[in-house]
Amino acid sequence: MVRHDTFTISRHLDVPPGEVFMAFADPAIRRRWFRLPGSAASYEHDFRVGGGETARSTFTGLDTAPERLEFRSRYVDIAGSHRIVYGYEALVDGDLRWTSLVTVRLDAETDGTCLEWTEQVTFLRYAGDGSVDLAHLRGASVLRLNGLDAALAKRNG
């Protein structure tokens, strides 16, 4: 059985859309905010329509066996510095857990950028009714955007 969910996170960033866009496109800036949890991480990034990103790491929680994490994405649409659309797959120990379509909108504001992150997720494997998995994914996305904000502040600070 699969479960479908959608969530949107809106956030104000204190830099223009072009700088936010570069934080997605430039691998050096991206590594400061886009990271998988765990150790022995590796990343490959090709920021163009048809390109994508592959990231792998090993995560060890308290009293749990190590898990091999993998993220594989493909860029579907990149519209200037105002929209990025990509699909991705999340695997744990080689098992596909979920896949998502993500739309990132970057709208100029007088004092920065309004970022709107919309994720449409299909959970293929989940615990219970899936609500914990959705909360985990949404929370991880919030943490990732916190990292984006910090990377932009550091770059401009």
C-alpha cells in the first residue's frame, strides 16, 4: 500500500532570489546546507535540466544498526532564478522508501526572497499509518532550509 502527502514550507530569506538560486546551483555553497545525516558521505551534483544529484552516507542511531542512506534526484525544470522543480528517491539500505516531486519558488520581496518549498511525496514503505514518516520528512525539510538560511547568512556576513 502507498501513501500520498503534500506539504508546503514558506520562508523569508534576507538575500535576493539570485543568491538563493546560486545556493542550489553552486556545489560548494550547496554542500554547506544540503547534507545527508551520518558519516562517510559522498555527493555528485549536475545542476541542469536532465541532470541531478546523488548523495550517500551511513547513519548510525542510538542502539540501532548502521543504515546506508541514498538520495537520487533529477532536475525537471529550472526557470531562471525563480523556480526549480526536481524529483527524488530516498533509499535506506537499498530499499526505496519514498519518492517526491519538489517545487521551489523564489519570489523577490523588497527586503529579500520568499522561498516556497512544495513537496508531493509518495511513501512506498512507512510505519503505522505513515503520519510519523510524513512528520519526519517535513521536519528534515525544515532543518535543511534552516541550513540554507545559515549558509546564505555566512556567505553574506
